[in-house]
Amino acid sequence: MTKKNGKKIQKYAGVYNDIAELLGEEAAEKVYENMSGQQVTFPRKLYSKEYVVEQSKDITDSAELKKIAIYFGYTERRLKQLLKQEKENHKK
């Protein structure tokens, strides 16, 4: 950041400034070069359903399954539904 008349002036505009602060200037410039002009929406879930199921399928302990569900941002009920769907799809 530079200063002009005692005020801080941001080098980057809007979200690019946030990216620069979070990940560094090089990352902000790469995002700009590759994605400028595009509208990007980030999903609330970081991991794919397939990955979550793969990580959870061998867990039999209910308490552990609940911990895994919370970690991945699911309810225990929803994770059980995904596991059930996976078993049904695997039988076919």
C-alpha cells in the first residue's frame, strides 16, 4: 500500500486486494490474468460428495461418523443418505 496525503492507497481493486492480502500479490495477478471479467461463485462445500463418501464409507462408529459429517459440512443424516446412495449405485 502506498500513501498519498497521509491516506493509504490500495494497489489492487476490490476482490483483487482481498486475494493479494490473503494469498499474495503474485496470486492476485495470476487470478486477474486468467479470470478477469468472469463472475466466480465459490461453493459452500470444499470437498466433492464422492470424496466425502470415499473418506466415510468404512466408518462404522456413529460418533466418528458424526465427527466426519461435521468436518465436511454435512449433517450425520445427510452423510448417511450419501453413503446409502453409494451402496445402491455400487450394486448396479
